[in-house]
Amino acid sequence: MISKLLQNARDYEAQMLEQIPDAERPGFHLTGGCGWINDPNGFSYYKGAYHIFYQYFPYSNSWGSMHWGHAVSEDLLSWKRLPVAMAPDEKYDNFGCFSGSGLELEDGRHMLLYTGVETLEKIPYRKDRIRQTQCLAFGDGENYEKYSGNPVILPENVPGGCMEGDFRDPKIWRDADGIFYAVISAMNHDATCRIVLFQSDNGFDWEYACTLAESTHSLGGMWECPDFFELDGKHVLLVSPMAMMPMGHEFHVGHNTMAIIGEFDKKNRSFRQESMQAIDSGIDFYAPQTMMTPDGRRVMISWMQAWSNSMFVPPGVRFFGQLTLPRELSIRDGRLIQTPVRELLGRRKEKVICKNVQPGSEKTVLAGVSGRMADMTVTVKDYVMLKRLVIRVAADETCHTDIILMPRKHVLRIERDHAGYLYDIVHSREMTVVPRLGVYKLRFILDKYSLEVFVNDGERAGTVTFFTPLDAEGIEFYCDGHTTIDVEKYELS
Ligand code: FRU
């Protein structure tokens, strides 16, 4: 049975889709049908295809009562839109169907575990009093039915209890032993947060297993959207902390994303942390989620926006929010490494190679190097006398977005304050970079309204979106000091 709320959302989206031409959208980054999207949800492989859902409010460009939008893909790059999967149509999720995850069951059903948010009390001029619980839905890849016994995990099930309004974002998986596991964020009464592990034999009856990690006041308050998985012999916990104090160049003030790498002793239920790093050091990246592909790759996708900037949507925009390019994860020298999924190589065409370029202090352009859908690698081979190398993309007389390498400071800066945004929001970020194998290697993935930069084969990543008019297609180089670079550039189809 499809509820009225769900049918309304499906009808509204279908009507809007007719009005928004595909050419208005990015080439290979997923957007919502219309209106607002945030976190990716339910990223999973089901019946031979990749499924992704996302936090969705189709009716406006700002966050509202959360639905789950849905799309499917065979190659993680071309997404086919499917009808809206869930609406906030039950008492226990009448405030919204918040983030969650998905899994294929042996009996052929697609299982979703998500956070139902219920309004307990409306208080005039104040935020509603809400309660968050974990809920199930089952479907066939297109239509989903919520479980009649919902909710299945309650704030009271966390030992010592937690804030009933901050218990969310379950990430589910099933281990080889057949047991279901889910990591969930639970805010403590002192405004710190625990990432709790729950387990279940049947997917319906859950019990608390252990606490994997805990935020302290210096590492932010709530840690949203946890994910936990094995990678290259280690275990990795991903979280998106809110309200963090800055820590050097690694974490900026406010919302961050963080990977904690360590050893998980499953028998004794303890996660020993070894290192901690930012997942993406750009401007627009939050709430990543991973899945395992059938060929054994751990792939991560994320919301390509940030809460602090998302309240400022340029006029005329008909869909707001995108998901990042899916990225393959690995561990190298104790660090989380991310590279665009290898499927992207199949989209490359029109190869241009420029060797031993020495950009000057005035604008340097290279024949064949321009465009808004591109995969470009710049290898900086000589940087002893280099103060600043500016690589300018999406550029014309008025607009541009800059990536600035300052080797003497070991800094890479992203700057988009001339990108066409008319708002005084966060427009720049810096990250620490060091040469690897004697060079700085910067890979740029441009897709109309976004740039994802990968440093030294995925050692660091920085993501930024912009609303620059599409005819600003220039790619330019400027050098303060002296350098020699190689540029390899492809158009992406
Ligand atoms: C993270 C988040 C989640 C929540 C969802 C609501 O961006 O705040 O914690 O489930 O968004 O849309």
C-alpha cells in the first residue's frame, strides 16, 4: 500500500522532472529529482545493481520533512532515477525518515534500516520535542514496506540511556557468521557521543554489543552517520562530527568528517584506535557511507554539500545537493586512501598531454586543456623555487575556482570566492600536503558544478561545489617562483 504522502511525493517529482532538462544536471554526479537532498542512504548492491537512496525533500531547496529518494546504477556513474522510496507516513517517523543503510537478504528482499523520527510534542516558538528510533523496511528494489513491528531499536536499549532526540543513522552489515550488525550514533546526556554496536540473529531483535568509540568535547558533540568496516587488515570507523573545535590543518571548526583507523578485536569487542584523519579537506563533503562491491572493493559516496553553506541556495536553482563521485578506499602507510572508482577511466576521451610546462606569472593556458567535465592530472616535478602554483578552473573574465599549491608551507588551498556565489559563506579551505615519490600529483575531477581534487594518488581529497555559469570553461595556470609541471587531461563523457 502506497501512502498518500508517498504518492504525493512521487507525483510531484514526476511533474518536476518533466520541467528540468538533463543538460542542466551534472554529467555523472547524482542529484535529487527536484528540491533538496542530503546524506546518501542505503548504498548497497541488490539484484545485480547498485542502489543508492538519499535524504530527500522534493518540495523545496531547503531541508524539510525527510523522505528517501532512490536511484540505481550498473557502473556507479550513470544513475537511473526510481520512484521515491519512503515518506514520513507513520507515527514513529512522522517528523522524518532520517539516514540509514541497506542490505540484500538471502530470500531476495532488500532490507533497509533507518532512523524514524517522531514528534512527541510541538512547543510554540521552539523546536519540536522529538524521539529517534531505528526502524526497518523491506522491498523489491522499487517499492518498500515498513515493518509492522517498528521501531526495532530504542534509545532505552543503549546502556545508561542516551538523548532520545539524538540516536540515529544506523549502518547495517552482515558478517560471515550470519549475524547482523549495526553501528549507531547515540548522544550522551553530557552532549558527547558514543558509537554503539548492536547485533541481531534475525534482523528484527537487536541487542547492544559494545561501544566502539566515544567523542570527547574536543572532538565535537554528536558524531553523525557512522560506518565501520574492515579494510586492508585494519578496521575503519567513519563519522561526521558536529560542532568541532579546529585542530591544526586537519579539522576545521564546525562540521567535519573523520576516519579512525585501528584494530578491532571482535571476540573481546574492543576497537583500539591507531590514527585519526579528516576524510575530505575541501568545503562540500559530509555524511559519507560505504558499501562492498561484488568484486571486493570498499566504495564510499558522500553528500557533496555542507550544512553551514547549504542554507544559501542561488535563485533559479531547481535541485539542490549532489552526491560525490564514488571513491575506492584503501589503506597505505596507515592512511585512508581514496581514488575515484575505476569505472571513470572508461569515460575518458580526447587525451591531451603537455610535458615540462613552465607556467609564468601571467596566465598560462594549454591547447586542448579546458572544459567543465574533465579528468586532469597535474604533476608538479620541480618545486624548490616554487612559492605558489595556482591552477584555476571553471574560469572566465568574471568567475573562477582556484587550487593553490604552496610547497614551502606544505599547503594546498581551495578558493572559490570568485565562483559566482553571491553569499559570504565558507569559500576557502587549506590542507597539509607533502610530496610523494618526489612530486606533487594533483588529480582534478570536474563535473560542471563541482571539483574533486585527489592529492598524491588519493592521500588527501578536497571537494568543492560552485554555481559558476557553464560557459566559464577555462583552465589556467599561474606561477609565483619557478616550477615544471606535466599535465594529462581527458574530457569525460
Ligand atoms: C547528517 C544528518 C543525519 C540525519 C540526517 C537528517 O547530515 O543530520 O544525522 O539522519 O542528516 O536529514
